[in-house]
Amino acid sequence: MSSASATRFRPGPLHGALRVAPDKSISHRALLIGALTRGRLSLTNLNTGADLQATRNAVTALGARIDGDGPDLTLHAPERLAAPGDVDCLNSGTTMRLLMGILAGAALPARLSGDDSLSRRPMERVAAPLREAGAAIDTVEGHAPVTLRAHAGLHAVSQRLRVPSAQVKSALLLAALVAGTTAQISGDERSRDHTERMLRYLGARITWDGERIELAPSPLQARDIEVPGDPSAAAFAIVGALVTPGSEVRVERLCLNPTRDGLLRALRAMGANLTIQGEREVCGEPVGDVIARASALHGVDLDPALLPTMIDEVPALAVAAAFARGTTHIRNAAELRVKESDRIETVAAMLEAAGIAVTRHPDGLDVTGTAHLHERIEVASHGDHRIAMAAAALAAASPAGVYVDDAQCARVSYPRFHEAWAELQR
């Protein structure tokens, strides 16, 4: 790797308060579900990364009108959803999978494609249950491009999830909502419930308990939505502060949804000094401020049940484990294999480049902490935003910093990541 072409994240403590990028999952849903209301709604503090541009384009193709270009905009829902034709979902799996549900429910024809990375991610896990509900939908050997055809209409959705995934259940819920039919979905394992919360906030008749969801036909009200900070984006500043002596960081207006707080629970089990203040509810989501202070961490056997609530934060957790006393065992994380990169492999490679002992498993990692990192550390991001941001957290506690290729990929989910990180290290 050429130092001239790589970004160097420097060592040193992190200090200050920040508001991290708006939550990406909630931002996607605010646009897509907002387009299913009947009226005008204001959306505040939306994530403006590349993935959300894909969703904005998709919503416009469905017939919605968007006034505004930045994080705050006005969405005018269409009176009737339009057939969107060819939709480029770029690198956004959430856009593609949730759009599959909406289009299946509306019985509208479309072709959904994406970049090379998205085209390698599994789509049959969504297509198959939608097909069972009556949709006409095809994939290419289980992957994009995805073709949806007009059909006679969906019947009631009554299914047990084969894959306990927030995107799969969300696609089914949105399909049933648009089709005007009921949905009874079981087999969830407390995966992210942002869709359920937003539907309830907008007036849907929906109940859920972490394992089973029931939705009755119901129109949605157009209500304004404010998006809180993204726990996945906050993970790197929190971990960077915990592992770097002399650090203290306050993350403000952070989403504290209990299906997203697995990292905080895991870090506390490792001995992290974390404080939560100002807890309140904003548009159906619990929100608060998290203060992280430098801590002496120890390894843990991570509870496998935590993984569905922190799957995107595993790269950050692995960095925490790299500086913990003893070994941390991470399992039930096979989903990492089909993210923007094979994150079990790319996280392991990042840590090994720093001199940290890692054992790979089909569904996770064992990470043994050390106080003796290599002087020169070079990390390949593989174009994966979370690997680039994890490398920044690793660099903060390193002897001489970390060189990362294509570190700008962090802007996919956190457009101001580099600027925010520099402010914390002033």
C-alpha cells in the first residue's frame, strides 16, 4: 500500500461532544414508509449518505415528490404508487429489499439492480416469502437483479421467518400494508424493530413482542419524522474513547432502541465506563446521550443472543476486544459473511495487520487482546465503510497510527466521518 494514496488515522485521545450521522435504517424507512401515507410530511435529520440517495431515487420513481436536498426535506406522498421501471439501488441492500415488499404489495412491475457488491448479497431470502404470499418475483440465482411482475394480488401473509432478519420481516409487513391485507409473522429473534415502531407511530394497527408480529389493514397518517443518531455510526467513537487512555466522548441524541443496544451491553460486560443521560422518546424511538470514558476492558464470551442487536457493530467490538485483557469469543455472526465485505475475514485481516491474534470461525471470531501493536499498520478497507471506521478507532490507541486505503468509503453511511473524527482529536 502506498502511503501517498492511503489515509492515515493518527493516534491520540478523543475528547468532546458529537452528533453522529443520522440513523441509516430509520432514514430509509422514513422515506419509504412516508411515501405510503396520504399527504405531506416533514422529515428532519435524514442520513444523506450514498445509500439514502438510492432510496430517495426509488421513492421519487414511485411517484412521490421531495422538496429539499439535504437532511431536512418535505415528502409529498403520491395518491397512487407508480410502476418505477428500472431502479438502481446502488450499494443499498435496505433499499432493494424493502422496495421488493412495497412493489410486491402493489403488484407493480419493476427491475431492481445494484452495484457489484449489492449483486453478491442474498435476495432470495426476501423473494421466497413474498412469492409464497402471491408475488411474481424472480432473482438471478438468488441475487440481483430482481424482477417483479404484475400479479393478481397478495393473499394474507402468515409465515414463519426462515431468516430472522429485520429486512425480511419489513418487506413482508410493507407488502401486506400496501396490499391491504393482514400479516402474521413469527420466528423473529428480536431483530431491529424500526419498521414496527414507525408503522405504529404513523397509525398502523400493529403489535409485536420480539418473536411474533401482527398487522391489520390500516391507513397511515402523514406525521412529521425526526431521525436520531445512528448507533452503528456512534460505535467507533465510543470504542475509540474506551480503548484510548485519556479519552472522554459524549454522543448526543443517539438512538437507544433496545433492538440496537447490543454493543453497549457487550461493552459493559467487558468493563466499559458508559453513562446514559437524558433518555426520552422521539417519533416512536427511544433516544439519549451516551458518555464513554477510557476503560480497562476484559475479554468475554459474548452472549450469542446479543448478535442480532449489534451485527453492524461487530467491527467496532472487535477493536475493543483487541485492547481487552484476555480473549473475546464472538459467535452467531454468520450474517457478517454477506455484508458489503465478508466482515469476518476483513475484520480479522485488519486486526492481524496490527499484530493482534485472531481465530476465524464460520460464524464469528476469537480475538485475544494485546498491548503491543505493530509500529506500522496498513489496512485494506475493501470498500467497506465499517472497516474504514473501525481502523480509525484502532488507530487512536495505536503507537503510530493506521494507514487505510479507500478510507473515503466511510462517507457511504457517515458523510462527515473524517471531519467529525478530526474534531474529536483536536
